[in-house]
Amino acid sequence: MEFLADVFVTPFVDMVQAPDFLMQVLWEGLVSGILYALIALGFVLIFRSSRIFNFAQGIMVVFAALTLVGLFALGVPAWLSVGLTLVVMFVLAVVIERVVLRPLVGQPDIILFMATIGITLFLIGFGETIFGGENKVMITEELGIPTGDTVLEPFGGLLILQHLDITVVIVATLLVLALLAFLNYTQMGRAIRALGDDHQAALSVGISLQTIWVLVWFIAGIIALVTGIAWGARAGVSFALEVIAYKALPVLMLGGLESITGAIVGGLMIGILEKLFEIYWGQPLLGGNTETWFAFVLALIVLLFRPQGLFGERIIERV
Amino acid sequence: MKHFTKLATAAALGSVLGTAAIAQELYTPNLAYRTGPFAATGIPLMNGQADYMTLLNERDGGIGGVTVDFEECETGYSTEKGVECYERTKADAVVTQPWSTGITLQVLPKTNTDEIPILAPGYGFSPMAYGKVFQWAFNPPSSYWDGASMMMQAISGGDMASLSGTKIVLLHLDHPYGKEPIPLLEKMAEMHGFDLVLIPVGLSQMQNQSSQWLQIRRERPDFVLMWGWGAMNAGAITEAVKTRYPMDQFVGIWWAGHDADLQQVGEDGAGYRSISWSMPQPDAPIMADLEEYVFSRGLSQAEDTDWVFYQRGLVISMILAEGMRTAQQMHDTAEITPAQLRDGLENLEITEERLAELGMSGMVPPFSTSCADHTGHSGGWMLEWDGEKFVQASDLLMPDRDLIRPLEIAAAEEYAEANAPWPVNEACDPES
């Protein structure tokens, strides 16, 4: 009976008794969720256009952030470093398309997936050789990103909003909106969607596979840079950032590998729900650290009922 | 590749010169981690270790006339890779340096049969201090239980009774390393009447600890102790600043006192403390020798040589070198075996005078080891981040050995029983 009360009553009583704390939990979940969604978008864009599950998305986050910090350390002004990092990510996209993907056109999906694991391992070794493995400070102030906080007192309590987090939420939201606009209202964007819908049909009307692949990998690089700045500003830039990218996996399972809406909704759902579960159920009842598995369990439950994810397309193959 | 080259060279010399003698080396592999999420902690430590051995080779021609082959095997702090490295290097090694509590625990039983000493300075399994049971394992100059005891003394101001009724959080990596202090802290909580709250941090949460710090905000602890490693440290310190947790109530173990981690927050981290059995001494005579024989010759990868971790790396290699030197003197041979090195590590005498001879005065408290005491229990200092660097913030603190020793013996005997048949050094007097 006591256990049932701990599960079904106490958490909600805690929420009501300390609404300011609940707001803080929801805010932290929202910030994490937006960042998860952003990483997941990188996966989705590449999967939609090429059917490749890009295992390298995590290391691209690290590589972009390290390049930015490394260029600044060489004396390049902050915003010029951002521009040059984007150039580096574009060159990386071209090289990946030319050297890795193009020779593998027509190969089974698993081969292309394995190729992205190869890209990951290469970028880890290359990055560590060039930049070293030390934790580096993100150039937050130099980029003009605000670092203070705003303290509110809702219900007589305390709610701390970091300006960095507010900036991240705004920038990530704008980036997502820009991506949606690009995909829906530009010729290139529609070409990416066309490839996602039907490869053969898209190719038959003259859409260039090579160009689109370079484009989506470059967009994934832009997303990686924004994500790298956001996470790096929170706790430094190191190869540990790669691990965070794997939090996008349950987001993709939940939202569907092909769905941009799914990536956004899935990211927000997981960010907020895992935080609520950890604070109100995980820590009091299970000893904490439930965020390492909660998102995967949630995604598995969804897959039981919707194998294609919440927003994925149901694929029916007729034999 | 390095070994292949040596092998090829030796074979060529042998074929040309017939019976020509080949110079021996003291092969001391280091299971290093310069890559992955924990590299931030590893790189400066490994640089310090390597530079000290390079100095001995360049300045003195090695130890007792035998050069030291200080080869690194990269583990990325992964237990599986660490065990592979151990297996790959053990054939020629006189020692193994596992560099992770997880790897140490895996390798511990193997070293009994392979008869290779484990050297784990300031890490590993705390009961390894009891040399009667752990004949081949050494964790000088301080164990984690020593560290926990000293941290508790520091936060209590020396009056443990004052902790009664307080709440203390242990924020720890969810890994064997992070769980090491829990038995001692639970015992102390029972004795002194404080509430101990354990908050684990998973590997995937190291850089996103908002949940852990929300819990800390809810619990309102009087103190937070941190057992962090690698990226976890910077993650915790930035979250502490973000949630406005008072820095003077936040204390880390010695692996959570890295300059680079605190630089993430700079001035905002002022007041954060870390217990340490080593003390940076940028003006120590050994630094001048390093400049002359190592840095100026381009033989070092190190950049920030006055940082806590780099200088601790020097001390760690000094402990190994002194063990090898002692073994050479005890057995009257320069080319020592692993068993002879075990004797050396069991008879370390790191005195003030010896530290002065080495040009390392003040870099580590004096300590000595014996067959029953494989740690030495040197004590340590509290270091405090002043916004730019770590500075000394206490006199030498000593662990509560009366409390810890029985726990070490009990845990060691329990370990031996659980892993029976476990060879014990019957000749060793526990009181020695």
C-alpha cells in the first residue's frame, strides 16, 4: 500500500507542494529536449535523403566544436572561427560524399551504416591527433552568448533561468523553423523530401543524388556545430560530448527515423519526461540515474504499439 | 611497432655479432587513457609520468644504469581494453599500472598467478592497503578511504561530532571508482549521525547533470562530496555554479581537482576545494632538471607543467622509480624481476631527506610502506581554487587510521574468502 502511495500519490503531492521546483524541472527538461531534438534532426535529414543511419552524428558534434575552439586558439576572431568551421564542415561533407558514399551507391543499407561507423572512428582519431583529448573551454563570451541568469520567484519560490539556456532554446527553435522552411519552400528542400519519398522517382526527374548528399551532410554539420556550442558552453568541449549524441537514438525510435516532426516532438517528450521521471520517481524510489535507461524503455514501449514510431511512415512491402 | 623494431634490431645484431650482449631495460607499461571521455584527467597525469621517466633516462642513464622503457597502452579508461593491455604487456613487464579502479579489480586476481606487482597510486581498491592479503597490489601514498576520512575532517573542522544532524551528499561516478568511498562513509554516517545521500552520475550524464543538481537543490545538503573523473568533474562544477550551490561546501577527491576543469567556470568556482596527496611546486629543483633534460630537448608532450595533475604524474613515477631503486639495492642487481620490484615497493622510504635529494620537497608528504601496509597513508592537503589556480588551503591532514584499518582488514579478508583459494603472505605480521 505504501509502495502504491509512493508511486501514484507522493510524486504528485510533491509537484503541487513545490510548484516552483516543478517549473525548474520542466524548464531543464525543455532545454535538454530541444537539444536532443536538434541532434535527432541531423540523423533524420540524412536518413530521409539517403536511407543511411548516420552513426557519425555524435562525433560530428565533437569535431565541429573542437574545430571552432581550435581555430579561436590559433588567433582567429570568434565569429570568423564560426564561419571557417562551417567551411570545414562543408569540406567534410564533400569528402564523405566523394570518398565514402559515392563508391557505395547501391550497396545494402547495412554497408552504408558500417561506413558511418568507419567515419566515426576516423574522426575520433583525426580529431584527437589534431586537437588533443583535453577538455577545452567553449568561447561562449567571445561569441556574445549571454552567461548570466534571471531569477524569478513564482509562487514565492525560486526559478533560475540561465541566459545561456534561454539563448539555446531560441537559437535551436529558430534553426528548426529555418530547416522546416528550407525543406518545404525551397527547390533543394523539396528535392531532399522527394528523395526521402521515392529514390528512383526522384532520380528519374533529374535530382542529383551527389548534390543532395553533400547538402544534407552539410546541414547535419551545421546542426552539429550549433549543438556543440550549446553543450560545450555547459560543461566544456571534449570527446565526452559524443556520448550525449546517443541520447538521440531513443528520440528516433520514439519519433520515427524519417519524421522531422517526430524528431522534434520525440526530443521534447524525452527531455521532459525523463527529467520528471528521474526527479519524482527515479531518485526517491530507484536510487537515481534513471536517465541512462528511461528514454530507451519509453521508446520500446512505443515501439510495441507503433513499430514505425509515433510519426514514422508505416512501410508495407508486398511480395 | 616499437617492440617489433626492437625485436628486429636485436635479431640483426644477434646474427651479425653472434653472442653480443643486448642491453636490458626495465619495462614498465602504463595502461594510459589519453582518448575518450576521461582523457581530460588522463593526459596531464600521463605526461607527468612519462616526463619523469624520460628525465631519469636522459639525466641518469635510467635507474641503476638500466634504462626505463615506459610504454603506454591506450585503454580509453575502458575496463575491457585495460585487461587486454594487461595481457598484452605482462610478459616482459616488471609492473602494471592499471589506471582505473575497474581495471584494477579485474587485474587483481591475475597478478597473483602472473606474479606482477600492481601499482595504483591513489586509486584502486582501498583494502589493497592490507599487504598480507594483497601481496601484489600497492596503492601508495593514500587510499580512497583515507581521502574520504580527510575530506570529512576538513568539512567538520576537525570536530566530527559537529556533523550530527547534517546532510551530506556523495555525488559519484556510477562506476567502481565512484562507489569506493561508500562503505566508509556509510560507517561514518552511522557513527556520527549525519544523513548520507548517494547521487550517482552515469557515463552518459557526465556533461548533463541537471537532474543530479536538481536533486541536490531539493535535498539542501550541508556539504557535497564529489568522486568524479574525466568529464564528470567539469559537468558537476558548472552545474554547481549554475544552481548557485555554495562553493565552500563543495569538496572533491584528488581526481576532481584538475585545473582545466575549474577553468570552465573561472572566478565562479572560487572556494571549491579538493583533497590532494600531492602539491604543485613549480619552483622545485626537479622542474629545472626537466627543463634542461626533457622540455628543452623536445622530449615532452606536456603544456601546463605547473598544474596539479601534471605534477602529480611526476610524483607517481617517482614512487615507481623509488620502488625499482629500492629493489635493486635489496637484491644487489640492476636488472630486477617483478618479484624483486614487489619487495622494493614493500619497503619504500620516502622521507623528507629523500624528497630533497630528488628535488621534490613538498610535492608529496613523506611516507613508507611495509609488507602489511601497501599504502603508506601519507595524508594530504586541502587545495582550494582561487579563481585562477589551486592553492594550499590546509595544513597536512591525516586519515583516521583507527577507524579505517579494521575495515581494510575485514574487507580484504572478505575478498580473499570470496575468491578462495587466495594466496596470503603468512610471513607478514599485520602489525608491521
